[in-house]
Amino acid sequence: MKDTKTVEEFIILRAQGWSFDRIAKKLKTAKQTLINWSGTYGVEISHLKALELEALQEEYFLTKEGKIKLLGEAVKKLKTELDKRDLSDVPTAKLYELLDRYHELARGEVGEVEPDFRDEMELEEAKAEAGTVTALLGTIPSKDAEDQN
């Protein structure tokens, strides 16, 4: 058995998408050993991949919150520039068009978020009553039900 440091390096390299051949050369370890480790440490590799993906999503504003912030900043810049412009200027129309697009994109992002204002105790009670996450979602009133009231 290789030392722990070698196994940890294998997990990191595999999570980064390295091939078994490439890792075998770097770690000077038999490819079959790496394949066996892949089965043994598959969960660790999977978790590390997920963490790296999440970090990339945050870095490049691919999360919902990041997209909303990025779009909001663009809207602010466009509004600031529009405030400086004369409405008879042709590029102003283009700025309004961009402003409209960014507003629509921001509305689309925000529209997908459904805030839940229950406190932890209320959520725990609902979970206990519902028994499953699916059943819990059914306890949230639909728009149709609200319209009937």
C-alpha cells in the first residue's frame, strides 16, 4: 500500500479529471492500483469534483445569486450612463434596449426564487408532518389556491 500522501494526491488529480495513465506516470504507481483506488475512494473523488465545480461557478458568477448580482451591476451602469445622455442621441435608444434586456434577464432570475419565510421550528414541524420533502413541497399554497381565496 502506498503512503497516505500518494493516495491523497491521486484523489486530487482524479477529481481534476486526470486519466489513469497520466496519474500512473506522475505518481509512479501501477494503473490497476489506481483503478482499485478509484473504486475505494470514489465518494471522496466525487465530493472533491463537486467542490471544485462549485468554486468555479461562484468565481464566474454562474450561481443564481452571482447572476443576479452581475445583472444588477450592469443595470446600474446602464442607468448611470442613461442619466448622462440626451434622449435625442441615437445611442441612447440602444442603451434603453440594453437596459430593457438586463431588466428582463434580472426579472427572470429573481422570478425563479421562491422565498420561504417560515422559521426553523415551523420547517421542522412541517417536515415531521409531511414525512418527505415531496410532501413538504405540497404544503406550499399554489398560486391557483391563492387566487381562489
